Amino acid sequence: MANKTINTKKWFKISVIAYAILIVAGVVMTIVFGPNLDINFSGGTKISYSYEGEISESDFKNTVATALDKEFSVGQNTSLAGDVNSYVITLAGTDSISAETQENITKALEEKFADNNISLYDSTSVSPTVAGSFFVKALVAVLITAILVVLYVGIRFRKIGGVSASLTAFCALILDLLTAFFICVIFRLPIDMNFMAVVLTILGYSLNDTIVIYDRVRENKRLYPELSVGENMDLSVSSTLVRNIVTTFTTVCAVLTIIVVSEIYGLTTLRSFAIPMAFGLVSGCFSSLFVSGPLWVMYKERKA
């Protein structure tokens, strides 16, 4: 039976190298470029303009630049209704747009794209103080969620050492969240409410995979009491490997479809959600199989 099982300690070493490379690359990118925080977290202004027909992003941006002398970015949102689309002008940080400047932008766009029925759709401003407070509250909410789910693991698997199992599961969750964050930094994706939704979803998927493995460990401990802790983990991971991979693969395929659609139609909102989600799901599967389990085995062996 042992010959047919996966050596989780060997894969743990491979996992450490892979995560180390990602973290180093992410830290370097963060230092050089910094995270791209949405105005909800950094403060700033967003102005949306709806239009009909087709308008290239470069033409739209060049027209806005004639009336706006501050640094800004332009992105395309999903369709509002029928053939009506929208572009969003974003000024992050302390930059803001006065009512007069906004009128000048609207006038310039209406003159340039008179045949596209372009009009102001929405305007939102967030002060840096409010944005910072909101960002802290979002982080606290994520932290509380992570602590609660880890406590659940500790209580449910107390027969195999609940505290140690929950702590190693928490380590895997941290790696998954770092993966999602650094992917946003590397791909220059905004850290916005989509990212918070990604984080909570990844927490659920990753913890579910970990629970499946721990549940099998508990069952194998009863069925094969002669197995060592390491052999039990190898057997448990091997017996749940296909199930975890297939579950993750089917979900990632759906997310990849969203990525393809967002790239084809330039839907930045979907892109900022789907890309970190895809990498986070893969990380959640990988860390559950080859990080949390081997860490738990190392702790149990060292304690023994």
C-alpha cells in the first residue's frame, strides 16, 4: 500500500520552492510598482460615460486628456443595457475632479463622439480617509473569517490534534491569499471589492480541500492503526488527490472562460475578478495537498 502512495514530503519541498519564487517576484513587483488600489481603498474619483456603437479606448483616452491635466486611467465596463457600453475614468489617491473640469470632459467627449450618444452615467468620489478606514474594515472582516474557519477545523478534528491541524491549515490559507494578492500586483490588477470576493471564495475552496484530507486521515487512523503519521498522510492525500484535482479543474475551467471573454471584450471588471481567482483556486488545491498536510506531519513527528 505504501508503494502506491504519494510522497508528500517530496512534494512539500517542491511546493516551498514554487511559493518562494512567487513571493519573491511579488515582493519585488510590490516594491517597484506598488499595489494598484481601487479608489474604495485609496481614495479618488471615478467617472463613467455610457455610449452607443464603438469607441476605441485610445480615442476616448486622448479626448479626455485634452480636458484633464492629471494622471488618470481608463477602463471599459460590462454592457449597461442592450448595445450601450461604458468607459470609466479613474483618478486614484488624493486627486479629484472639480465640477467645472467634469463639465469640460463631458463637453469634449460629446463633441468628439457626437454620433455615439455619449453621456455622463455615474460619478463617484471617495476621500482617502474614508477609503483607508474601509480598507482596514475589509481586512478585519477577512481575518475574522479566516480565524473562524480555522477554529472550526480545530474543533472538528480534535481527535487527530485539532490545534495543530488548524494552524497548518491556516498556514496554507496565508499562502493562498498571498498568491491572489501577488498575482494582482504582477498583472497590475486593481485591489478592489472583486479582490475581497476572491479572497473569501478562495478561503472556502482551500479549506474544503484541507477538510477532505484531514477527514480521510482521521478515517485511516481508525482503519490502519499500524501506519505512522507520515504514511497515513501519504495514503490520505493519494486517495483524495483525484477528487481534489478534478473539483479544482472544473472550477478553473469555468473561471478561464470568464478570463477569455473579459480579454476579448475588454471587460476589466471581470478580468480583475477572474485572473486572481484562477491562480488562487490552483494554489488552494496545491497548498491543501502538499503544504498543510506535510506541515502537520512534521509537527506531529517533531512533537513525538
